[in-house]
Amino acid sequence: MRAVAHVSVARAEVRGRRLGRHAARVLAGGSACAVASARGWPRLFAPCLEVSLDGFAACIGERCGSPEERLEKALEAAREALAAYLDRLVERVLPDVALTAFVLGDGALHAARVGGGRVYMHRRGKTARLTPRGEPGGGLLTAPIERSDTNLRSGDLILAGSSSAFSANAVEAAAEAVARDPSVPPSVLANMLTTPAADAAIGAVALVARVR
């Protein structure tokens, strides 16, 4: 099972500069995706995002274990990669990375997050939130893994991203677009989700995938 995915990233304004606080990857031929949000010192956003997503990507492609096991192992690999990178730094306050990811397998969607982030699934006019409603603090260094699983069908839409991508205005615009045209491209929806955050200069990442 695969998905056609599109990523949209809006930069955050920090101390008068537009910085990439968020990032995403589409992996394993579209059967796995991850979105990440950096916290802490702005100068460490980019390297922390890179090492975390690299750690996740290196593990998620391994064909061993169930999809759920691969997802948890990949998140732990991301945690270890970030911790190893930060061990080489001299910082009084350590940055962190919130990571939300999903993998498709065995006819199901397996989603998980460490820290803040959201995953939704839309099917035939109905949208279900798969991640818990609370928005935990912290990230890979301090937060637990929270998981959720649901069955999948061809044509389902998966929406994942930072909490900032799911403002009331963004969600309403995306819902109206799907209602008008159920086959609306994932790229259109992803851009709709990040537009309010871009306008407010707070930054966001959204990934929208349609299951094939």
C-alpha cells in the first residue's frame, strides 16, 4: 500500500528572520512519512531537524518486523540520533524536536507522535483525528511515544503536520475544498493548511497523502 503525498512548509519569523522551524520527509516509496518541529535555539533548528529525520529514515525502510514495530523502532532511532548529536554540543538548555509519523502496512494506517503534532484521516466526507487531543510539550528527548492505528481504503486522505498547521481557518478551508471536489490534489490541501501560519509568520508543516 502506497500514498501520493505532498509537503508544504511555512517558515517562522524569529527575531526578524524567516527560519525553517519545520520539515518533513516522504519515505519508503510513499508508504511512510514524517513531519518534525524544532524547539529551542533558532540556530540549531536546521541541524536538529536533519539528524532527527535522518535517524528516522535510516530505520523505517528496514523490512523487518511488523509496520507498528518498524514505526516504533524508527522513532527510537530518531531519538538516539538527536541525543547523540546534542551530546557533542555545549548548551545549558538543550533544544528538542517533536516528531509525528505514520507508516502504511497490512491494510492499515499506523500513526505515532513524540511531542506535539497531529494526524487526521478523511474518508467519504468524514474526518477523524487519530492523535490525542492534548498537545504535549517536549519532543524526542522527553516525551513518550503515542500511537494510533486504523484501517485504510483506497482514496483515503491522510493529513499530518505540526499543531500550527491545523488552525480553525486552515481546517475550515481544507474541509470546504474537499466538499467541493473529493479528488482535490493533496498539494492544494497541504498549502491551504500552512497558509494561515505563513501569514502569521509562526511557521508550520503539513503533509497530505492520498492512499492508492
